[in-house]
Amino acid sequence: MSQNNAPDQSSMWGGRFAEPTDAFVARFTASVDFDKRLYHYDILGSIAHADMLRDIGVLEAAEHRAIVSGLASIRGEIERGGFVWREALEDVHMNIEARLTELVGEAGKKLHTARSRNDQVATDVRLWLRDRIDAADRQLSTILTCLVDSASEHADTVMPGYTHLQTAQPVTFGHHLLAWFEMAWRDRDRFRDCRRRVNVSPLGSAALAGTTFPIDRAATASALGFDQPAANSLDAVSDRDFALEFCSAASVAMVHLSRWCEELVLWTSPQWAFVTLPDAYCTGSSIMPQKKNPDVPELVRGKTGRVVGDLNALLVLMKGQPLAYNRDNQEDKLPLFDAADTLLDCLQAMQGIIAAMRPNRAAMRSAAQAGFATATDLADYLVVKGVPFRDAHDSVGRAVALAIDKGIGLAEMELADLQALSPRIEADVYAVLTLEGSLAARSHLGGTAPGAVRAAVEAARRRI
Ligand code: ARG
């Protein structure tokens, strides 16, 4: 015990030490500041462990009752803000255990039988992450539903489709939203896949080699909702690949959100004016009174860098570690917590934006009309009339050049002018030069025709 009689590390592991921990080293090695947020999972894990210790006869029924009720009081103290976290006790695990012994005496000292902080922390982090994955899953499900509803409403709202950010061919806004849907659907799938490997119990691995007590690992695993106990104790206490997988899935999801946000930033600028965001999701400028800035999409785009950085930090954290547990692993928490917090915030932001954004049909239509978006349709028309595609491409290129000269669109060109470029062109050409004609022609699976988009909406609803 230290001089003021508050418990410190020496009460937990100080037996072989002849001098106290250096004050700087105590601060340097402590993680309680950031790992205290695991308290709920730490207590769940301790209760499952204590139940199992009672069942195998290591704890008396009375000791078990004292431990479980002590842990419940500690949970109450923490949630009321009355718990005193001590840096001297390093981490969440030793803080809770020391308090338990203060509260219930000798029984508290028995809780750590057949356990180590190494399997304890790996268990806590997996339980914490599983809840975050489930939260991300719920948010992505809401986003998927919003996207499908909006796609259904805009199955025939025409807009320019782009390649190289140059007007390419007309598409429907519904089709564009369903492209976002596909990205989000794969993101949700990646988190579900990752969850299977997160949901494995390290408990019972103890420090690295297991324990001499006849523990029941299947019982603790199932009490904590894990699918199974981890098969190898060395692996279970040391690897953090489940965190890498989560950060990797989170990075991909964030990159998708970032791309959507980039589009929203473009679409909300007055030069495009395709979409209006509600005032509640924008901010103003302190100097330019006319400004309504898309800060929320910009921040989602910006925060993507944080999550990709978190993944990178974890990859580098792991690369040099020999088996089994090393203290390096304590550094997994800040990047993992940050990636999950940032992801969940950004999914919430995106959910709000998608539900509230209002597309401007007139602006989208006039932009689609302005960029010779139906030029490919004209070339396809010539191919159907027997012209080889390369020749058709050339003739249409010359038609576009002429239209640019005259300051008109392809649909406004005189039939005689078109026929001068290719004699195969007839009066029926105008049907393919309209935006609606162009859309309707792409009616196959995955195409942009309103009918195909409606079919895709129905198929998407069945997949959510
Ligand atoms: N705070 C530690 C961590 O987060 C807990 C495990 C410490 N184990 C040890 N043997 N020092 O990784």
C-alpha cells in the first residue's frame, strides 16, 4: 500500500518489487483514462467468470454472491459518477478489482483466480466492439431503407451521369441512389462477416498458456453471448486481427461515405444546385452573408482520413509483435475506439442528410440536356441502321462539333444537317435523342431505365 493508504499497483502485483513505480512510469503505463469506458464489459466478463468459478467449486456460494453484488454496486458508482478512478491502478481491470476488494473484502481477492488481465482485456474489447458493430449494422440498415425509398420516388428523375466528372449519359437519380445502396449493402455485409470473427471468447486463456484450474470455457463463452471459445490461448490473448478487420471494414465504409459527401458538396453548390440540404445541416460564414456551407458532408469526408489512419496505426502496432501478449496491445484501444466512434457519428450524419436532402429536378434535367448526353444513343442508332460503331462514333463526333458551333443541343439539329453527316439518319432519330428515350433504352438488369430502376428497388427491398 502507498503512504496515503489508497490501493495502487503494488497491492495488485507488487510482491516481488523492492521500490515503488516511478511517477512518470506510472503515468506512462496507465491506460485507465481511456480504457475506463470498457467498464460495462469488464463487469459482464467478471460476472461470467465468477459464475463459472462457483460452478466448478473454486468460489463458495457466499463468496460468489458477494462478488456479484459488489460488482453491481461498482457499476452503480461508475454510472452515478461516484467511482474514483486511480491512475496508480493502471487500468479499468485493476481499478474495478481493487474497489471490489474494498467493498467485499477477501472474496474480492479470489475473483482473479484462473484469469489474467490478458484474457480479460481481449474479452472486454471484443464485447465492446460487438456492440459497436451491431450499432453500425442498425445505422446502415436505416440508410439502406432511406436510399431505397428515395430511389423509388426518383426512379424517373433524370440527371446527367458522369465519367471523369464530364457529362456522359443521362441516368436517373434513383439509379444513382441505388449505386450508393450497393456500396452500403456491401459495407453492412463486411461488418456482419467481421462480427463472426470478433464474437469468439478469449476468456480462460489466462495470461497465455491457460490455467491449472478445471475451468469451463464453453460456459463463460455462452454466458457472454460468444459463438464459441477461442481455440488457442496464445492466439486469443495476443492477436488483434479482429480489430484490424473492423477498422478495415470501417475504412472502406468511410471511403464510401466520403465519396457520397464529395458528390453532395458539388451538388449543393449554386453552380450545380442539384440538391438542397436543410438549414439544420449547414452552417453560415462569419464574413460572407450569402453562404450556406455543406459542413456536415465536408466533415464526413475529412473524418475519413482519421479512420484510415486508425487502421494504419493498428497494422503497424501489430507487425512486430512476437507471441503472446505484449504491452504494445494496450495501444490498440485509442485507434479502435476512435474508428468506431467516428464511423458511428458519420453514419448518423449521413442518415440525417439522406433523409432530408431535396433533389432539384429542374436543375438536374437542364444539366442533362446541356452536355450532349445522348451522343452515344445517336451512335447506337446508326449501328442499328448498319453503320460500323467506329464510323458511327466519328459521324456523331462531327455532329457534336456542329451543334457546339451553332450553340444548340443534338435534339435541336435540323434533319438535313444530321443527314449530311450520315445519310442513314432518318426522322425517327429524334426519339433516341431525348433524355427519356435514352433512359428507356437501357432497360436491362442493372440499367438506368425507370422500369429497371423500379425492378431494382423491389429487389433491394427484399435484400434489406
Ligand atoms: N491495460 C492492459 C491492456 O490494455 C491490460 C493487460 C495488461 N497485462 C499485463 N500483463 N500488463 O492491454
